[in-house]
Amino acid sequence: MDNGFEFDGAAKAQTFSNIFNSIMKDYLYKVRDMEPFYEQTKECIPYEADFFIKWFKGYIAVANDNFVVAQNFYKEAFSLIDKSGDYLVKFLLQAFALFLHAGDKKTAENFWNYGAKKGLFAKADDSMFQRFNAKEQFWVQFSPKMFMDSQKITYRAIADYTRTSSDKLQNAIDRFSVAEVDKLLSDIKNIDDYRIEGISPLYYAIQKKGSLKTGDKAFTESLVTVQSQQMFSKLNLNGLSFDAKEQKYLEIYHQMRETYEKSGLGNIMYCAYFGLESDRQKNKKSIIQIIKSIIDKSSNVDSFVKNISGKVGTNALHLAAEIDDKETCELLLKKGCDVNKVIGYANFGMNYAEGKSATTKIPNSFIYRLISFQAWDTLKMYLTDFSKLAEKSMTEKSDKCNITPLVYMILSVVYAAKDKEEFDKNSTLVNSFIPLFTAAGSVLHEKTAFGTAKSLLGL
């Protein structure tokens, strides 16, 4: 294992790697005396040992919630920084986060600027340092799991991540306070023109409900993906091969998994935004009532559209369809939302075995969104309880959109199956919806760019 050091044998190299990971990742200091490990470090890397032992002691001081002692050790280790080898970046990021969190901006900048001079970090000016979130930087580098009293520190981290806004309505929604939301709504003249972080309160509340529904694991995975993509996009990858770029992305992705998933930080952020696990059932009921209150106050639930790309966008109904939020969709349908509103189009095509192909455009409307996101519970409710509303879309076609919802469902669900088992399963699903589609006005023999539903089903 190459760490920038000259080891006397592979065994010593592996021993030091194990020591480092046992402290930084496994938190062995919680159950073991560290002195024998410090002695082993001296044996493995005698020249570099004093740097690492001071770093380890500083890290363990953080774990003991003794930041003053920790800062002294990190400063002492910094004076020996030329002995850090390939561990330099990790040390600098930890030290920067520690001192920034402690309010010692000058020392924090020294660590960052050292890395910048080495070409490891971006050069920073005062405005960049101002943008750093000290609390977030700290928890990214020092997981609550590493602390001796991890439960107490976890609550501290959750408190640090709990958001407060100058917008009273946003704060009330974030706290799932039905009474507070209702009081604030009574003072707002036009809720349809109100914006929270650029989106409508209704859209904001539906997003929150969706995150509550999917849970902390999905939230953390999404966080890992987004952070990985953002870090990857900032890299200068000129001259790298496709394989080298793929390898670099995987390295970043695994690093983000360590940061947010394995450390438990993603779960802490989720608790801060959506409540402790013990409160979530109550919060789920509250957000339903909050959404209902906003819908009742609204005079035009279709008015806000969030632009997703140059071609498509979403409104409250589309977002609720995307997350299979049957309750919210039902409230919006009863309110009189426009189920046929199209906000952009998407290309859709099929290639056939004989080399032929067919293409058309899919309207980004309520029913097509339900099918695209496989929101089967909501689709069943819509076709069963609101069949009259669905009737127009069942047979509506144009030269631009030469397809029907039923044909689209057959092609995107049955014909997209990866194997026979999935094909049979998906066929059973689609067949269960056929009576609902036909009751709502769908015609099995209606021609489309892809043939009829009847022919595609082999009827």
C-alpha cells in the first residue's frame, strides 16, 4: 500500500493502514487504550510517527468533546505537515473544519491556504470563506458516530442542521405546525402568488410530504448522488479518457457515501429536516392537513409551474403524481385542477426486431406522468373515482402526439421488461388496469403510431 512513505516491509505498511482506519473509521479508541497503537505507529513509520500521533490525539480529543485540546494537537501536527504523505488532504480538511467551527477563522484559513498553495484546494478569498457553513463543514469531517457520547452529539448535530428562515410560513411548514400554518394563511391575501425559495407553498409542502414518504435512506442516496455530481462537475478532466473519468466519479461517489451514508450524517440531516423517527407518523398526518389547508385557500392550484428543463415543467398536480401521492392528487382533483394541462413534451420511440421504428411525443400531462412514474395507486384512484375527468385524455391524439395513455402504458411497462419473468408480471399489472381504462373511455382498437392496444396485447 503506497501512502507516500517508505515502509520496511509490506506487513508494516498494512499495520499502519489498519491503525489509521481503526482510529478514523472504526473509532477503536472508544474501547481500547491507544498507547499500544501509538507505539506500533512509531515502529511502522518512525520518521512520520510524531505527526500522526499528534493528529490521532487531536482527533480523539474531538471525540471527547474537548475542542481546546484538539486544536492544540492539530496545530502541533501542522508544524510537522511535511510528514503527512498522502494523508495531507484529509488532515487539512479536518483541521480547517475544526477551527472554522471553533470560530478561529484566521487559523482555519491558514490550513486552507496551505492546501491551495499545494494545488489541492481552490484559491479562496474573503467572500469564499464567508460562504463556508462552519457547522456543516464540521459535521462532514467529524461524524457524530465518532464521539464518545454519540447520542448527545447526534442531537447537537440535528440542532445544527435544523433550518430557520425569515419566512414565517416556511418555518411553520418545516415544523409541521398545522395551527401556525392556518393562522398565517388567514393573513395572506393571495396564496397563489406567494413563494418559498422560488416555489409555491403548495409545491413546497408536497415536496416535503414526498421526502417523508420515501424515508431517510432514499434521502441519503439522493444526497450522495447530487453531491457526487456537483463535485465531479467542478473537476478539470481535460485529457482524461472515458475510463479514467468513470474511475474518478466512482472515487468521488464512494467518498460521498463515506461522508453521508456510512457516517450517519445523511440520517442526521433527514432528522433535522423531517423530524425524529418517533415524530414522523405525526408529521405525516400534519403535512396532509397543511396541504389541505393550502389547497382550500388557493383559487388556482394550477398557477405555479416549476421549470425542470427547457422542454418540460411541473405543477402541484404533476409533482403529486410523480411521488404517487394519492391523497394530495384526490384533493387537487376535487378542487378542480386541470388534469389535461400539458407542460411540455418528451420524445418517445420504439425499435422493432425487423429494423423498423416508430416515434412520437408524449405530453407531460397528469395521466402520462402517472404512467411514467408508475404511480399505480393514484392511477387506479383516478380511473375509478374520476373517470369522467379522465375521459378526454383516453382517446385524445394529434399528429404530434400519436399515442394514447393505454398504449403508452403497455409499451413502457410490458414491452420494457428485461426478461420473461418481468414481462409476465408487468402483463398481469397492465391487464388489471384494462377494465379501468375502458370504463373511462379508452378504445382498445384505436390506432396509434405504434398500433392498437388490442394488437399490442395480443388480443
